[in-house]
Amino acid sequence: MEHSALITDSAADLREALPDGGALLALDLGTKTIGTATCDAGWQFATAGKTLERGKFGRDKERLAEIIRERSVRAIVIGLPRNMDGSEGSRAQASRAYARNLSTAFELPVLLWDERWSTTSAERDMIGQDMSRRKRSERIDSHAAAVFLQGAIDALAGGIL
């Protein structure tokens, strides 16, 4: 299967494309920022990364290329912002378009993962850590990316579809 063509909503498809695992990069795409998170090659632990200021795709691509190189990333997981009823609106379509651009730019498989509740869960976790409101606002996107990445790697490692 040609990696640049693989953009999927299915953990099973990504697992098939990466039978030996590999580090993953998760992106929580906001209008002004991109939250990043990564996981280990064995798909055990998701860790929040940097929150990047979002700009034109060319600039974003350069910054993401650094992370992909440094972490030996084998695939990208993008948060898919579905509506509560499961339907997709304009934000989800924008995420799908970004996924196509990334897949072409890096020739890596892309998994689109439902991100409903990830920000709420990340916020609750950070409040539980007694993190200040200012720090939470700076880190919420990367923590949300770690939340949905953990869900994705649990599905990938555990065989849940």
C-alpha cells in the first residue's frame, strides 16, 4: 500500500500499514495553534509536545518536518472534530484537507481520529494537576492531542477497531 495515499479513519488500516509499529505524531489543529503529541514506537504512551503557532502550510510543514525527523515518526494522527451527533462540519473538512496535504508532503500514512471530548478531558487532567489557568491555555492543544493519541494507540495496540 502506498503510504502517501493512506488517509484513513480506521485503526485497523493503519495497523496493517505499520505492522512493526513506529512512533506517531498527533496534531490537534486549531485556527491559531497546532497542538502536538507523540508516542513511542511500541504504541504504549502518548506524551504532549509543543504547541505550535499555526501559519501558512509551508511554514507549518517545516516545523512538523523537524519533529518527524527528530522522533523518527512513521505516521500522523490528526484529530477529527466531529459534531456531537457524529456528523462532520466545516472544521472536520478542513482537518481532512490538512491530512491530504500532510500525507502528500511527508509520504506518511495519516489516521483521522475522533477528538470529541479530548479538550474537556485534557482540561480536567490539567486542573487535577493544579495547573494555572495561564499554563492551561498555553498547553491545552498539546494535551488534547495526547488524549486522543492515547485513545488511538490503545486501539492500535489492542486491536480495537
